[in-house]
Amino acid sequence: MLKIIHPIAGIIGFLTILTFWTSTVASELFGSLETVVAVKRAIPWGLLILVPALAIAGASGFKLAGASSDPRVIGKKRRMPFIAGNGLFILIPSALYLAALASRGELGPLFYGVQAIELIAGAVNLSLMSLNIRDGFRLTGRLSDLRRQAATD
Ligand code: HEM
């Protein structure tokens, strides 16, 4: 069961942050002021998916890992506190603060400063999580299977 729940939770977490990130950048670049405000007000609801997904991915990952000394498992373990800390101390507070500023129509330098920090922290988490996905697929042999298949195609 854990073997099924773990990758699903991890990939949902990854896709949630990817959606926050791309909808933020797309609305800032191409959207109206109303769209920017709507995106910022929607993101805190997405936290209701992100937070449990990350907690489940982390807890199930540590259970699956047990006492393994495989370097890919050690790498995943080492990245997890950064992923969780980035989420708890940067992504969640900035999402809530940006939603409050956007709701009051305060889209000045403070808004864009916090927005820049949120985008950087989001990009850091996306890269750490993609490394965890890559190492996960290597652990279960799926990545090497795909490579072998590509080589014979
Ligand atoms: C957000 C963070 C994480 C993501 C996105 C993630 C993602 C994945 C994915 C996609 C797989 C492949 C599953 C499969 O092919 O069936 C996997 C496997 C695995 N992950 Fe993670 N993982 C995360 C965190 C962790 C942590 C913190 C650990 C603890 C060391 C961990 C340990 C494992 C282990 C041991 C496997 C192999 C499980 C098996 O044998 O079926 N993961 N992970």
C-alpha cells in the first residue's frame, strides 16, 4: 500500500507547486490585474492539497526507506527537510500574505518582493522534488527500464 501511496502523494505535491508556479508567472506576464488577484486568492486553497501530499510523501518515504544505506535513499532523506522547510517557512506564509495583499489591491513593491521570494523557493522545491522523483524511479528500476526501452526503440 505504501509503495502505491508514496509516489502518488509525491507527484501530486510536485504538480501542485508546478501549477502554483506556472499560473503565477502566466498571470503576471499575460493576465489582467483581476487575473493576478484571482490566482493569488486561489493558491491558499491549493495548500489544502499540497500540505497533506508532502506530509504523506515524506512519512511514507521514511517508512519505505527503513534502515537502507542506498546512496539514492540517503539523498532523498537529506533533501526532504529542505523541501518541508521551504514549504512551511516560505511557500505557505508567502502564499497567505500575497493572497491578503492581492485581496486589498496592494500590488506594489512589497507584493512583488514577496512574489519573487515565493517563485525562487517554489523553483528550488521543484528541483529538489524532481531529484527525489528521479531517485525514486531509479530505486524501483523504472528509470533504467525506460532508458533500456528507448535504446532498443
Ligand atoms: C516530495 C518528496 C518525494 C517524492 C516526490 C518522491 C517520489 C518517489 C517516486 C516517484 C518513487 C517511485 C515509485 C515507483 O516507481 O513505484 C519513489 C520511490 C521511493 N521513495 Fe520517494 N519521494 C519523495 C520523498 C522520499 C523520502 C523523504 C524518502 C525517504 C528516504 C523516500 C524513499 C523512497 C523509497 C525507499 C522508494 C522506493 C520504494 C519502492 O521500493 O517501491 N522518498 N519516491
